[in-house]
Amino acid sequence: MQPLLKLTNITRSYGAIQALRGANFEIMPGEVIGLVGENGAGKSTMVKIISGFDSGFKGEYVLNGEALHFSSPIQAERAGIAVAQQELSLIKTMSVAENIFLAGDKVPTFATMRSLGRMAKPFLEEVGLGHIDPRIATERLSVGEQHLIEVARLLAHDPQLLILDEPTAALGESDSIRILDMVNRLSARGKSIVYVSHRMDEIFKISNRIIVLRDGESQEPRQAADLDVNSLVELMLGRELNNMFPVRTPITKTGEPMMKVENLWPDRFLERISFDIYPGEILGLAGQLGSGTGDILSAIAGMTKTRDGNLVFKGHNFLPKTPKEAIDAGIAYCSEDRKHDGLFLGRPISDNLSSTALGKLSTWGIRSDAKEKAMVSENAVKFTVDSSRLAQEAGVLSGGNQQKVALAKWLAIEPDIILVNEPTRGVDVGARAEIYQKLRELADGGAAIVVASTDIQEITNLPDRVITVYRGIQIGEIALEDMTAATILKEITDPFDETGLLEGELA
């Protein structure tokens, strides 16, 4: 059987940057290929070339045995290639059916909402959303369901090859499972799928073969069954990664907590929450997307309002009304969206690293270049940020390096508590290991780290203790010795028994 698509000796340069260096790629009909690599390895460039968004490459591109060179994504789409980008392209105020038939050759000239709904139904069933009314507004669906609608829209064009670029990066566990189930169904129907993801567990669950890109070069395709996480990471990095997560030892809680969260009631929570935060530990907040774990962090950081409650910080009552109050008190907050409110993308890396402590670096409003340079250099080293690139804009960095800068900038205030929402979203495996290690080192140095994450592997293996949250309700606390993925998943997806009481409440 010949490959559906085969790319040979693909080279692509952007000025002095060599994005791809003689890379190869192939996929068979009905096959699921996992495309993996570190940030900056060339995955995005390969996807753009396959889908017709980048025509400036050199090399051979063969689809169904025919040599082609697309000059636009429309040509690729007409040839049967569709790509679902990480960012949704839906118009949320329009109905589901309208979004599915918004563009393309098969859009009806005249249609009622009812007829459009009938036409949309088969495509919704293909992605597991047959129960959804095609006439409802898209904005009423969950983020995971919207991602599935995006794929249904592409299936309406009857593609041979579907590219899914980080489809679960912003999704919780249950919505991620829907995406994986959909991939299996489409593959069984003969569709070829390129699955791009940083989530190793997903790659192994659904891929037939895995293609690794490293520094713009492709490695020999491997059967997924012949690899494990460690061997795949070694292929991606070109070196052995001994442990993804730092070693944990049970924390002995002595003395008073650094912070006591007492009956805090964030705006979107159904009831009050209470827990303690101790120095020297990493505390995890586990929950699905939209469960409210991020709201807890933003409330403690003074980012959002609370209806009620109190914080006891270092023995004193303290509930910040603004982020500045929290920062001045030594509370750092790293949001889940580094591009939106975590970094100044258009400013140099050095400016980002000093941005949280301009008062410490200034006298009468005049910043000391010498003080700034010394502090920036020191903190860049601590988070393995390349000191030779400090003059470059933060926006040119890979996702992993951007996240390291977003975290490293808080070292300037010497924080006592560091709140981190989704610490490694969109971050490659090598940078993940570095970030986990740095968080552990900060905890070992006496800081209290609080991490909110929807990544079940991360929230199971990084924290010393986990607080579980389900739809705006605090469920329980899991100690290190009881911490397993199954235990956490049960509490964040199905914590109630048939009588509606918390499990164990009747005991």
C-alpha cells in the first residue's frame, strides 16, 4: 500500500533560522501519526507545509502518488487536507449548524435553519455530538464541545487527511477523552490523522506510529507499541531524561501554616473553601477545566473579587483587593495565559524579568542599569533562560522558554508564596522537566508553591498534597501516600454517590 501523503527531504528557512533540515514525513490511509518534538523543533512548520499555509519550502510533496506544491490552504483543502488549529475559528454567536457550513464548496445556496440542522446531524454524530441540537448557539457549548464542532466543520468538506494541532491543550480530562474517542472513530472509518501534542499519554493511546522532529530534522518513524515515555523523550531531546518529575518526600508539617485560607468564597464558587498552605511544599489544586481551581489562585492574588472569606498570612488577616497588594506582601501569581497577562511580548526578556521589582531597582524613579543587569542575569540562570538572548523580545521565544520567563520574573520580589495556574500548558517535555525541577527547588528553599492544573499526569506526580475541586465545590484533600491518578480523577469527575452525598459521608 502506498502512503496517502509523503514528504521527502523538506527544507524550510526563515532568514537565518533553519526551521526544517531535510525532514521526511509519511502517513498511510487510515493511520494515526503522532507528531512530536520540543518547541522549536519544526512541528508547526511541517503542519503549515502539509496544509498549504507555507509554500516556501524545498523538497518533494506527494499526495495520492501525485507530486504537488500548494500555494494556498484552499488548494490543500480541495485536495482533501484539513487542519484544526489550536485556536478556535468558530463564530460563537452563530448556531452549530451555521458554523459547520460556514464556508466551502458544499455550502447550500438556500437553506432553512431546520434543513441546515438535518444536514449537520451526520457530522455531529461522527464527532460524538449527535445529542446536540444543531440550532443552538455555539457559545452555549463547553470548550471541549466547541473543539469537536471545529472538527465537524472540517469533516463537512470530506477530507482524506485531518491534522489536529494540540486539540486538548486547553481541555480538561473528560473533554480530552471525547477528542481521543473521536480520533479512534475517524481512523476506523479510514481517515488519516496527524495528531500533534505535548501530552505523551495521549500520543501513546491513539497513535499507530510516531514521528519525532528534533532541531528541524525528522527521526525514523517508530511504532508506538515499540516505545515508552522514556525512550520517546530520549528521541525528542537527543539525550536521556532520567526523571520527568522531581523526587517527593512526605512533608512534616511543623508550626503554623504560612497561609490559612478560611471560608474563602470566590465569585464563581457554589460554597466557601478552606485549606492551609505550608512553607516548603507544593500544594496541588486538582479539577477539570472550569471547576474553579484557577479562581482560587486569582482570589488569593487579588486578581478577582470574593464574596466572603479571609486569609491569614504569616499570622495576620490579609485579603488583597488588588494584585499590587498581593505582590507587595510577597505573593506571586503566574496565570494560565502567559501571552495575555503573563508577559510583555513586545519587550526584551530582560525587561520582563525586572518588571515585577522596578521599585527595588529605582531611586527617585530612575532605574539603576547595574542593579537591573545583575538581578536579571542571576534570575535568568536560575530558570535556565539563555542569558545571551536577554535583549530579544519575549515574543520570539518558544512556549517553554516563555513560560520559564513568566515564572522567573517573580524571583525578583523574593516571594513567600508562588501561585501557578497551569504551569506547563503548551510546553514541551524538556522544558516541563526543567520547570518542575525549579518549582521543587523553590519549595525546598522555603517558599510555598500552589499549583492548579487540569493535566492529570502533572497534578498526580508534582504536588506533595492535593486539594480536589468539582464544579465550584471543594471535595477533599489527598495526602502524598494516597495520591494516584485514579483517586484524583474520581474526586474531580464523579465525587458523589447515588444519594448525592459525598462518598464516605454515610460511614
